Amino acid sequence: MPDAPDPLVLDLVEWVALEPRPYADVLDRWRTSCPRLTVWEDALDRGFVKRVPAAERGAQVIVTETGEKFLRDSGRALGRAFGRTRN
């Protein structure tokens, strides 16, 4: 099965780069049951985002270093949270 189109994956990674997002919000907005549109799954599988525990807010989704590079290489603006949310 082909990966989701890069522009959609870029949109997801850029959205998460703005600030850590609650895992439930990410799934609510980006997960789909369509087998041909796997944006969330592709971003996760390609290592652009990851789920991390957040004590008071439940799991959060953050951008990885690989995701930052993907944004830079694609000419996308970096979110204000870069460099301070990665684990």
C-alpha cells in the first residue's frame, strides 16, 4: 500500500511542531479508516512524530528530530516548540 501523500504528512508534522498535541486530539483529527489515506500512520512509521507520556495531560504527540529535518528539507516553517519538546 502506498504512503500518504507527502503534503498531507507535512501538514500533520507542521501542525504538531507548533506545540505538543494531546494524543487523542491527533487521532481525532488525523486518523482515518480509509486504507488509502494513512497520514497519521505514515508520519508515525516514518519517525516524524512520536507519542510520549505527559503526567498531567495523558499522552502527547511531539515532532522528532527526523520530523524537524523533514520539515526543513521540504521548505516548511518550523514550529515555535522546536528544540524544547523533544525527548
